[in-house]
Amino acid sequence: MIANDVIINPVVTEKTMRGSPMKKYTFKVAKSAGKIEIRKAVEEIFKVKVMKVNVLNIRGRLRRQRGKQGYTPSWKKAVVRLTSGSKAIDFFDSMV
């Protein structure tokens, strides 16, 4: 897989932004991507060193609208922690 196919987009919420001072960043990733592929993609795109990758599978939630119900799509989330000597990711630092 190409690095841009592995990382779909960053997850920007209040909870995920609390991790940026500790160099923890959250991304929405491809369902088929593993920890090693995610590590290589982040290192290639942002030119940083990754210390640890945690991966979570997020299940779709039940939603109802006008008497009909369905599920939101399920997706995969990766929490990436950078090494202490690595520079921070500029995208997240501009948002804090």
C-alpha cells in the first residue's frame, strides 16, 4: 500500500488534541492496514520517528432518522506516539 492510502485523515477532537503535547496523534486509517504499515506511512509522510502505534477498530453505531434505522460505517483508528527526540507534526501544532 502507498502511504497516502494507509492514512485517510487525522482525527481532530478535544480528546485527541489533549495528546499533542505528549506527541500522541490520532489518525483514521485503512481497515486493512497493520501497525507496521501505519508506522512506515506516518514516518514517510510527516518525516518523524514513531515510537509506538496503538490500533482500535471502531464499530458502527446505530442511528435512527424518520422512523428508519441504520448503522454508521465502521472504521479503524490509530494512535501514534512519537519519540522524544522527534519533531512535532506541524498540522496538529497549528490547531492547539
